[in-house]
Amino acid sequence: MNIFDNSISVSELNGYIKTMMESDDFLASVAIRGEISNFKSNVSGHLYFSVKDEGAAVSAVMFKTAASRLTFRPCDGMKVTLYGRVSVYEKTGQYQIYVQTMTSDGAGELARAYEMLKRRLDSEGLFAEGRKKPIPSMPKRIGIVTSPTGAALRDMINVTGRRYPLADIVLFPSSVQGAEAPPQLCMGIEFFNAMKNVDVIIIGRGGGSIEDLWAFNDEALVRAVAASEIPVISAVGHQTDFTLCDFAADLRAPTPSAAAEIAVPDISALRSAVSQIEAKTANSMQMYLKRRFDNVSLLERVISLNSPTSRLENSKLGLIHLGTRIENSMLGAMSASRGRLAELSAKLEGMNPLSVLSRGYSAIRDGDGKMIHSISQINVGDSISVVMSDGEAKATVNELSFKERQDI
């Protein structure tokens, strides 16, 4: 008989183990004491974490319905007592505790040590906002202190290369976990400060449990970060993770990728800003030149109006205008004089005896040439001249005949 004739599938094995575990009365209702580690929650409201002691750890899950009844917020390092059942997650074959209720036994040893050191360093002023240095806006070189093999370094390199490829990255490789990590991290901070070859330092790593991140709570490292003459950005873990390096640094970034985004500007935004500045500058220059050109044109007109040539031209035009007025006035006066003369000539012509004579009349002068107006001015025998329009006749008065005056 072949021993493989009775073989079963993995699913059948995991299902069998799950059935066996769930049929065990002890595992169906168990209470466990331990310290929370690797705590995570998702948008669905389920909680995933491990419970550990000095010698072992076990996975645990608390679904949304049970988690909604908690009166406290679980976190890494917290000591708790769990009540639930032990079973197998058939898909992975991993056994875990399905937690129904959980009570807090207080912060764990690491959490207590963290809080004590934090209070002491804070009282010394290491976390004071007034001592924090500004982060340069456009660094030429960025120093990074982290693991050379971690995903955090790749993320920071990718983000920096995408946002601001003009910046150079200088890596100081260091352990980020374990007993050897704190002194190596301190060496990285001290190296960059001694060389003064970077404009800003990023120190950090990816996420993990409180134990994984504990190196960044080391007192010597926290003091080295606070004493750095070069601005330091702390980027340890995820957004919900806080280490003492975060408080001592000049700026805390929620993740390593976010630290790279904070450390360098967006070159696309810079190009857009430069283009806007160029456009505004060109527009301002055009407006300035137009104003200057208008001022020059105005000055040219003022100078032109006040120049000797312009004044002479204006005087010439004035003289021409005055001459025209005088000429018009004289012509008017002459025209009026001609009219008056014609009028007087007509009157004079009317009074001219010769003009009367031309109509058949004649005039009589005595021997002395005086005009005779009355018969009483002559006597019989006087010589007289009879003046007509075309000549004069001499005569002697032979007889006088007087006309009797008739009074009306």
C-alpha cells in the first residue's frame, strides 16, 4: 500500500486543524495577558496586532463590532488582557486569537521609558520650537541617514529625483534597528556636521513596531539631532508613529517619502513660477518703457513749443495774421471810401452847372466873369457871356424886361 494514497490537500489539513481547535473547550474561551505590538487598523474598523511577552508572541484580530465597544485606544507597548477564542485562519494556516473583549493593564515598559525620557528632555528645552532651524527651500545636497537596503531610501530617492533632480543625495548607511543602530545613526549626524557637505539631513526609516523604532528614542541620538548645526528632518515610521527624534528635529515628516517632498521644491512649480515672473517682468518693463516714452514725447512737445524756432514761427504766424487783418481792414476802409466818394461825386455832379447846361440850360456871366443870377445885375448896353454846355457866346444887352413879383 502506497503511503500517499491517503494524502490530503492543504485546505483539508487546515480545515481539520480548525475543527480540532474549535472543538477544544479551553481554546474556545481563553484569557491572555501580554503587550501589544505591531498594532494596525484599517478603514473597515478591524484591529490587527500581536500580543507578546518575554518569550513569545501570538497574532490577534479584533473585528469592528467588538472593537467599537472599547473604551480606550490600543497602541504599541500597551499591556492588555484579551478575552476570546483561538482558531486557525484556513487561508494561511496561521492560528490567532479572535478577540471579543480587551482591557488595558497600563503602558508597557517601553512606553513608560519613552514617556519618562520625553519629559526629561523636554524640560531641558531640546524640543523647544524656538531652537528649531528653517529648512532650506532649494538645497543643493541632501544628506540621508538610513538603511542602504530599506524601502525608505528608495522612496526618498524616487521622490527627490521626480520633484527636484538638481539636488544631489549623499547617503550615510546605518542600521535602523537593534542595539548597533543608535551609535551608527549618531555617527551619520556627526559626519555631515563635520564635513558640512550637505544643506539638510533626513534621518529615518520605514514603519514597524515600537521595538523596531526604538533606536530613534535613544537619548544620545536625540541629543545629536538637537545639536546638529545642519537642519534635520526626522522621518521615522508611519504618520501615527512618533519617536523622540521627531520632537528634537527641526521638522518632523510623517513618512520618508513625505520628508523628501518637504526637503525639495517641485521643479515643475518652480518653472511655472519663473514663467509667471518672466511674464510679469516683461509686462512691467513694457509699461515702464511706455511711460518713459510718453514722458519723452511730452518733453519734446514742451521743448518744441518753447524753442526759439517755434517762437519765431509763432511770431511769424502772428504777423501774417495781423497783416491779413490790416489788409482786410484797409480794403474795407477803401471800399467804404469808394462808396462815399461815388455818393459825393453823384451829389457834386448834380450840383455842377455844366451838367444842367447839358440839358438845354445856359448860364450868363458879366464882363468880369461873375455869374448873373438876377436881371437887376445888368444894364442895357452891358457885355455878357452866355455859357452853354458846348461853348460860350458873347452878347450885348439891348433891352431889359422885368417880371412882376407875385405874392402868394
